[in-house]
Amino acid sequence: MRAEQLTDAVAVHGEGPVWWPDGSGLRWVDMLAGDVLSLGGDGAVHRRHVGDVAAVLRPRRGGGAVLAVERGFALEDADGTVRPLDPVWRDPGVRMNDGACDPDGRFWAGSMAYDQAPGAAAMYRLDPDGSVRQVFGDLTVSNGLDWSPDGTLAYYADTSTHRVDVFDYDRDGGLTGRRPFVTLDDDANPDGLTVDSEGGVWVALYGAGSVHRYDATGRLDAVVEVPTAQVTACTLGGPELDQLFITTSREGMDDGEDPLAGALFGVGVGVRGQPVRAFGG
């Protein structure tokens, strides 16, 4: 399959696409600009600034959104007001990166050092009562995270490992039993990911200009080609949840080096995604 360009190069570092549950369409972030982007029904892209960094967002069950921002979390109310929570750390060399909500309405987000220092990152969890905890550390570039349809497994990529791992999940234990799901070549960089309704795992490969789908056994069974190399993340959306939306980045590129980098891409893939899991707070 080959993805088609849906927008101009609207983002420097596009990330974190999510299909919003109220029918309003796709949202994603221009991460280092601190902006949330949304795609209108007419194809127009709308932009809203929410902070120095907008790493990832998910809907809240009562309306609005939860966001991972540079050093922690923020809540967007239904009226659009954004309220940053207390910073989780003070180190200016570390920022939030990717994340997702679990089946019990808790928001997990992982960090990374700006210089990608090995072991400097960690995974954090924001609970509906507003409490935050570090759940594990010794990460480098914490990236894609999503749950299986039955909620018992979670798939995760720390890009520096060149693997996608799988955890067991339950409410009390959280993420346990981490083990490799797919091991890639040393030059392959797994970034954002999403899990479809059949348990297939779609993984954006940064630098490779592609998204791979692995079935529930870890077998590669589909490839989506993207006509720009720095592919960052993907999600399934659209009215039937069968359209794969793909974000890209032009971070680190010279002006004019790749006119498609930073655009949003899409392709029909013939399998449905899961409705997005929302934050319970």
C-alpha cells in the first residue's frame, strides 16, 4: 500500500494522531511548537497553541482533553481552557514524548532527553484523581504505546532498542512481564504505533518512510509506503475507523530538503481500528 498526502507540510515535528470520539475528526500535534492540530471536514488544518511542548493528547470522558506537555501533564476543559498540572520533574534537558490511555482510564506517557541520552527517560502515569507516579525508568526514547482489543496486552516501543515489546496488563499490576514482540534491524527505528480491532500492531518506522503491520503473532503482514522518510506515528480513524492516518516530521532538515516532510498522509487499509480510550479524570 502507498499512503496519499492529505495536507501541506503543516508541522515541523508532527506526532500523536488520534481520531476524536465526538465525530470532530483527527487531531495531532506539532510537538516542539507546542501546538495541537485538527483536520477539518473541508481539509483545512486548524492550529491551537497549548504550551512549549505538546507531546501527545487523548480525550477526557467528560469532555476536553488530557495532554502530555514538556515536563508533565495538562488538562483541557470542555470549554478549551488548558490547565497545566504541577511539573513532574525540573530537568530542562528532558521532555515528554508519546503515550496513551489504558483500559481503566489512566494516562501513560513516556519521556526522552533532548540529546537522547541513554537511560535518561522514564514512563509516567497520570491517574484520574490527579496523582502522578513514575512506573519504570531506564528508557531512552519512549515512544508508541497501545493496548490489545481485550485490554490484556500493551505494545510499546523504546526506539533505541530497535524493538517493539509487549507487556501483560491488568488494573492492579499495571504493565508487567515485558518481552520482545518484534525485533527489527539495528537501523530500524520504531516510533508511534496503534493496535487495530484484530490485534494487529501498526508501527511507524522513523527514517524508513514506512508503516509496518504485524499480526498478533508478530508476523509482518502489511507495509504502507510513505513518500517521506521521517514517519513518526499512525492511528486508525475515519467514519469506519479503517483509514490509517500517518504523521511525519521535517525536524533536522534543511529548508526545501523534502517538501513533503511534515505533511499528514492517509490510506484505506481494510481493517478497523479501536475507538480511542479516554482519560477518566
